[in-house]
Amino acid sequence: MDVLEPSSLLDEELYSRQLYVLGVAAMQRIQGAKVLLSGLRGLGAEVAKNLVLMGVGSLTLHDPHPTCWSDLASQLFLSEKDLGQSRAEASREFVAQLNRAVQVCVHTGAITEDLLLNFQVVVLTGSELKEQLRVGTFCHQYGIYFLVADTRGLVGQLFCDFGEDFTVQDPTEAEPLTATIQDISQGSPGILTLRETDNSNFCDGDLVTFSGIEGMVELNGCAPRPIHVREDGTLEIGDTMTFSRYQRGGAIIEVKRPKTVSHGDAEAVVCLARALGPLQRAQEETLEEQLDEALVRTVALSSAGDLSPMAAMLGAVAAQEVLKAISGKFMPLDQWLYFDALDCLPEAGEPLPSPEDCAPRCCRYDGQIAVFGAGFQEKLSHQHYFLVGTGAIGCELLKGFALVGLGAGGSGGVTVADMDHIERSNLSRQFLFRPKDIGRPKAEVAAEAARCMNPDLQVTPLTHPLGPTTEHIYGDSFFSRVDGVAAALDSFQARSYVAARCIHFLKPLLEAGTQGTWGSAAVFVPYVTKPYRAPTEAAASEDASYPVCTVRHFPSTVEHTLQWARDEFEGLFRLSAEAINCYQQAPTSLADMDGPQTLSLLQPVLGVLRVRPQTWRDCVVWAFGHWHLCFHDSIMELLRRFPPEKVLEDGTPFWSSPKQCPQPLKFDASQDMHLLYVLAAANLYGQMHGLPGSQDQTALRELLKLLPLPRPQHQAPIFTSDLELAQASAEFRPEQSKELNEALEVWSVGPPLKPLLFDKDNDSNFHVDFMVAAATLRAQNYGIPPATRAQSKRIVGRIVPAIATTTAAVAGLVGLELYKVVGEPRPLSAFRHSYLHLAENYLSRWVPGAPAIQTFHQLAWTCWDRLKVPAGHPERTLESLLAHLQEEHGLQVRMLLHGPALLYSTGWSPDKQAQRLPLRVTELVTQVTGWVPNSGQRVLVLELSCEGEEEDTTLPPVHYEL
């Protein structure tokens, strides 16, 4: 993938998430592309939406046909007021609003050869075969990339012709392999040893280059070299005999190889099909025996309509293929794609909707009624769904809900919940939002946009987060009105919580997620499918943290340096300000404060100044001093305690892998990262103190020449393990108490400070500048290849690469499962989980697993089951509850819990058991846990374990009905 450095040609804030998928070079090619799109029914509208969101240079729309009722079930830009108008003309302004940087125009005439020569890519949707052959033949002849896409009800297809010698510059989405170098020998061949922390997957013949090497600098930025992987894992990298001696550091980087593919034109395909004529005639006698008449009838009946989920799915794939043609990024389709979702129809043997039920009604849902019937449409309109998250996938889902008419009548409705506010970086994927909406709540704006798309949609926005702290809002009363839940969330922790609520309330869950061009869509139905389970490794990585001492003193990876930089930002510019403000508002004795922690925050903030800053010069003096503390003084102190030659008791060198022996840096204002660190740190220090800053690098260089070298500053203690650190933090020596008092006296008077909250998406506030400079200098200390600015933002900001096509595709797949969930009860075989990778043309759909059945004595259950126990009037006691479980289910309860609180145990003394058995259940729970029922709460959940229970048995929860 291309290195993402600032480019004056790209709006990096707008396309930030997409740049991580495509890279700068591909995006620049996309921005210069001219595309012709003919056909603006639902599928064409989806292609247009995706291309404009992703920033093609210009898009010309062509569709002179008048808007009709059947268009409105899948065409997001059209409404009742457009009936009779040209689809292209009626859609143009709405398409243009998605991205004003894209030129969107309409061609009203015929598609002539002269017109075609103006474009790099031509896309036909909903066209006749004759037109496809004519345009396709011409485009193939003149090197114009050509695509044909179409959907008919639950069936769709896509054809691509990129010419006979199409070069794919970057075939895969994977980042180039990169590894950190431990050593390089001088020889023929030179032998490269990787650090033990790098488990590389280099293969024989891979092409590589190098960066950041000290000593053997001849390799840095060299032409790609082939490598040979030796049995011991070292790499032969070619002749290094005449190169300088390797000193330390550096990275080896894979160089991806382009691939060439060849496509035949549409006419050639048709000719091939015609050549099969004799074979067809030879089989005519047995054709009737081979023909699956039921399948043909099913396809014919389902091909009359126009469905939003199908348009979303095929439109996403088609738009991605357009980007592949323009950018040379990722492997294109092998010309043909066929996709159907006939599994949405009733099971074999079940009746299909009658022709009368599928007849047009002159309403906006005619395209959908043609497939599923008016009765099904009525059922859709009365559903009430809960959409959690209105980011990229959430916007796509809400659009789909509006188009299919989910909750658009009677007692139906859609409730959307999202606590976030709109940022500019959202606009390239979250298409319901516009620049004027920046800063507003996502849920509110998304609801307004959905109502504009379908005025009948009854949508309610909520801005409260969904979690354990808001179960009084999203509780029994709320979920009792909900028919199903759709989750569009970007963390596994949040997904798992929503899934747990769906299990608790027995609600079907539709769920989707993306990362780059990878996407998944899934459906979870009570009693039918397994429940949602987050991938173990992915869920664990969300909460991954590094040992504190590793980050502070012994980093070995770029992630360690970035975590250190982020910790520096938080400590210097947020936590310290919050501690000082807290002390000013309520001066506290040392006995009430976390002394070591507070001292560690305040000492660096005082730095060499020892007083509050008053001017920009003061801020520079502090930043200059802190540079020396971090990148020179602290390293010298570390080497004083652990010299490079230090050996452990067993004879092992202290500085052996993964520990990297650091080297102190010498400040040099002519080096960009040195200057950037001081500039950013001084500005942030000034912002925290309410002082004006400066961006004048020339003036800063002159000022730094006048400043004396800072005196060595107080060094924080060095610890080799987190346990040692924790033990030391528990102690607070008298001299530390004095230091803390002195530090607090500086801020005992004066205005409060402004804590700075890290903002990864603003490149003008010095937040990212500080983080990048700090991490890069730290990496230089330890000989670690630094991350680029873009990589640093992604890692520190935990940014998930994203692109509009993938979100649209998974939303379409979710929409197909919605049809099944809303319809009549369906067997497990009807449902599909889906997994796709648009970059490599991979799509898999499979039947979910059935829920596991557990047994204990005569009881059998799945995760969807619970033991319902009515509270009774008067309310039953604990003794009565235990007796009920014994009599009704044969369970001899050993322990009973509410959350982590133990309510009863047979291991208690008889006296303690006797005290609790007569208590009413709610009285007992309140007494033990302080529980107070939420308004409208209908169930109290209790967990139990029983005598004779196996260790791996999880008994169903007790739902104590209030």
C-alpha cells in the first residue's frame, strides 16, 4: 500500500478512512477519472452513490426514461414528486450533494461513439443485450473499461471488460510485509537477521527494499532485491561485500509485484455461446427431463421486481470494479458474477404469493410487492425495529429500511440510537450527512434524512448510549415494543452487549461489520440459530495493552513508541491539567491524593520553567527542556543504570532481544522531527495555559539558537517490571512529599488550565504533530523503524480502514435476511451468514449453526431458554423459589446469584441460611446488592448452580417475573 503522506491534491480529512484502503496513488487516479453511468433505477443509483462518495473526478448520468412507481422501492434519489420525470435529471442534484468535489452532469441524448470516447469507464445498468454488445464492442476496441450490471428481483449479474492487457498495480489489500532488522553481514551474499519479535512471512523470490538502516546506508531506498529464505530464518539479500558496515536499526520492506490480466469482450462471449448451438440441439430430446421447472418458475416470478437490498449488493460490487479499473488497485473480477438470493422466497413446497397479491398498486413499494406480495408489504410496515449505530453501515441500513417500508405504517417504526456527533471524516461513507450537519447528533440527522427519503417512515432518534448504565432507558418496557434489532457497531465489546440484550429479550439480531474491503453480515434468530459470539482474538485485541515498563524504558516495536507518545500527550496536556484544576477547586491534603501519581504528572509539566508560563518564549523554553529530558537525559540515565555491556547473572547480556539498547539524541534544529516536536509541544503547552501559539518554524529556529542548553532535569525512577513499579508507587517518601508541595504551590493561584482531548482527525491543532514527532524520536532512540504519519494516526487513533462499497454491500446482505426474519417463521436452512472480500472477489454465504443443546438431569435447553418463575401474590420467599426450582425442574440449587453477588449457598452455616430463606426474593436482592428496580422493569435475572452440575455446564438463567 502507498505511504500516506500529506498531499495537496487530496482532501485527506474527508477521505481519511478510505485512504487507508486505497492509498494516495490510487486515490489520485480516481480523482482524475471520468465515468459514464447509463441506467438510473435502483442499481444505477447505488453505483452512482458509491462512486461519488469515493471521489471520482466526474460522473455523467444517462437515463432519459421517466420515473415510475416501481422505481421507488430501490432508487434512493427519487420520490413521488419525480414520477414522469427523467430518472437522470431527477437524480442529478441529490447525487451531486453527496460530494461537491465531484462533477455530476446529465447526458440527455443517445449514447454515441463520440460520447464514449470522453470516458475512461462506461457502466450500463438495466440495458438491452443489443445495446450492451454495441457499446461493449466499441469500448473494447478503444481501450475504454466497460461494465454491465443488472438486477431482476432476487437475481443479479455483473460483467466486466478491462481489455486484453490490464495491469493490476497492487493485487491485494494486504500491507507490504515489513520486519525490523537485527543485523546484516558484509558478504556475497549478505545475510540479514531479523529481530526475534518479528515473525515475518517472507518467501523465496520476494522483492524487498530497505529503510532506516544506520551504517550500511547503501541499502536504504535501493532498487528491489530478490531474497532467499534460509533454513534458520535468516535472509540472503544479495552482494553486500562493498557496503559500509552495518551498525543498527532499519527495516526490510516487501515490494509488491504488478500482475496482468486479459479480458475478452462481450461479443466474443456471445459468439462462444452461439457455438454451443449444436450441443444444445443434440440435447433437446432430454431437455424436458433435465429442466427444473419449479426453479425456472421461481426465477421467473421473482424477476419482475426491483429490490433495494439486491441493488445495494450488486451496486457495491459494480462500483468497486469501477475503482479497480481506474486505479489498478486490487484484482478485478474474472469478467462474470452471478448472484441470487432465491433463499428469500418461501421454502420448497410452500406457496408463492399469488399474481393478484403481486399486482401493482401504484405505490412506492410496487417493485417489492412484485416479488413478495402486498400482504408481506403490510407486515413490513407494522414492524418496529431498533437500529443501534448510525455510522456508515447504520446509514446504509436506515436507507434500506426507508426504501423497503420497514415500520412505515400503523404501529410500526424504527428507533435509531447513536451518541456520536457528525465529523467531516464521516462524509465520505455516511451518506445521510452533509457538511452543514457537522457537529450535530448522528441519530437526529440520520432520522431526518430517512424521513425525507420516505415520509411515511416513523423514525425516532435517541442519543443515549446503549450499555449497562442506560438499561433504565433501554429496558423491559423499551424492548417489549421492538420486533427486532439491527446492530451497526464498530467494536466487538458493543456488539457483544447488544447480542446479550437480544438473547435476554428474545429478539432477532441483524449484524454487520467491515474493515477495508472485508465485510460480514449475519442473522441471529431466537431458538433457531446460534447466538452472536465475537471472534476471540479480535475481541482480545481491542483491549490489548503493553506492559508499562516496556513502553517507558524497553520498547521494541513501533506500537510501543506510539503508545509512549500517546501516554506523553495524555500526561502532559490532559491529566496534569485536570489534577491541577481539581486541586485549585478543592485544595486537598497529601493524605487524600495519589501522591506518586500526582507528582509524576506535575514534575514534567513544570519542567525547566519551575513557574507558570507567561509568553510564547516560555512555552518554547519548556518544550526545548522537555525534548532534552525525553530523548537525551532519560536515555543517559537509563544507560547509566544499565550500561550497554551489562550482563545478567546467567551470563546473558542485559540488552538482548527483545530489549534494544538505546542511544541518546543530540538536538539539531535542522532536523524536521526535532523542530516539529518543539513546535508542537510548545503550542500544546500554550493552549493548555491559554497562551497564543505560533506556526513560524523559521522564527522558532532562530529562537532556539539563542536558548542555552537546559540543565539536566529530575529523572523518574526506572523499573524493569510492572510489579516493581507497582510496589514503588505504593510508597511515598518524605522528599517526594516536599517536591509535590512545591509543585502544587506553583498552581495554587491563577486561572484554571485547559485539559486537551486528543483529536486524531484535526491536522491543524498540533495533536497529531506532537504524537508523530514524539514517537519518531523515541524510535530513533531505540533503532526502531518509525511509522509514517498516516500509520501513526491509524494505530494511535485505532482507526478502522473503511470504504463506501463494503458498507453498502453488507447492508444489502443484511436487508436480504430482514425479508426472512419479518416473514413467516422460517427453518434454519433459510438463513444465511455472509462473508466477502471485494479486493479479491470473494463471497461466501452459508447456513448458520443451530444453537447447542445442553442437558442436566431431565432438563434440556439452549442459550435462548430461561426458567420463568412468577413472583406471585404475595411475593414468594427465597425458600419458596428454591422449592419451585426443585419441584418444577428437578434442580437442587447449590448457589444463587444476582450478578456477582451471592444470595444463597448451601455451604453457609445453617443459621445464615435460616436468616435468608424467609426473605422475599426482591427484599433479599435489595438487602445484598442495593438493587432498586428500574421503572417498568418486569424481570429480575438470577444465576444458579446446582448439585451434581458439571464444570462446563451453564444452566439457563432464572427470569423472576416481577
